[in-house]
Amino acid sequence: MGRLVYDGTARLTVDDRELAHLQQVISDKLRRGEPFTFTWPNRLDEGGGRLTVWINANTSLIFTFDSRGPHRLNPAWLQLLNEAAHSPGGLQLIPEPDPEETSEDS
């Protein structure tokens, strides 16, 4: 499981593959100078609910992966995450689309 730590206070734990996709989308947004919100569900042991953070160029982010190698990124998933990040609701965790569904749409 990978971890994203926001400003040393908020922590998101997700599968390494999911974190690799989030890292790509977040890095691209910051590289373009585009601040945005990111919302994710809190773990039950942290009270449940959800957490929304504001991410901008001054935000301290740490991405930690359990696996060593780079992950193969799914362009369709990156597109969905980018669309969410550009929407008024901001970036949210979106399940990876089924490869069969995305190949039919192309």
C-alpha cells in the first residue's frame, strides 16, 4: 500500500497503482500552476466521513510506495482523474475503468 501525506498532517493510504496515477495527475496540475481540491474518504479508525484538502505549489506532499518499480499507467484512468481534478468538485478517488470498456469507447 502506498501513502500520500499532505502537509505532514493528513494521510491517504491506497494501493501503489492507484497512488502512481494520483501522483501523475497531481504533479501535472502543479507543474501547470493549477491549484485544486482533493477529496478522499477517511478511514473508519479516523472517524469515517471524508477529507478535502487544497493543493497548490506551496503544499508539502510526500508520496511513499511499497513497491520499487514504476507502475504502468492507464491513460483512460488518467483522463478520468484529470477531468475530476478540473471539475468544480476537484480530484476524487475514481476506480480504474475496466480495460474492456475503455477499448470499446476508442
